[in-house]
Amino acid sequence: MQTHLQEIKLENNVLNIDGKEFSTENLKDDQKALIDQIGFCQNEINQLALLVRKIDIYEKAKQVYKSDLLTSLQNDETIKRMEDSKAG
């Protein structure tokens, strides 16, 4: 999975986009709205990336549980066969 670093930073009234700096003092309303939209999109991307990581963790855990169950069932079968062979 590729992760992308945030390419836009806003600090101390300076907007940094891909290494280019712009003053935020005279931004137009539509420019401010675009900055908000970019921030919203970045937050959503971060949340989705977190969900992908969680899915990976749960998939791995599910495989371990499945393996544990299979081992337990096979152990039960082995014990039952051993008991049946002693009784017979």
C-alpha cells in the first residue's frame, strides 16, 4: 500500500503547496474553500488508509482463529480415534 505525504501545509499565515509558499493574508473566498476541501479530502484519505490497515489486521487475525479452530477440531478427532481404539 502506498501512502502519500500531505503536500499542502498551512502554518503561520503561509500556505506551502509542493514546496511553493504563498501568503494567506489576501486569499479569496474560493481559494479558502479549496483549502478546506483539500483538508477534508486529506482527512478522509487518512481515515480510509487506517481502515485498510485495520482490514489487514482483522484478516490476519481471522486466519489465526481459523487455524486454531482447525487444530482444535483435528485434536478432538485424534482423541476420539484413540479412545475408540482403546475401547475396541
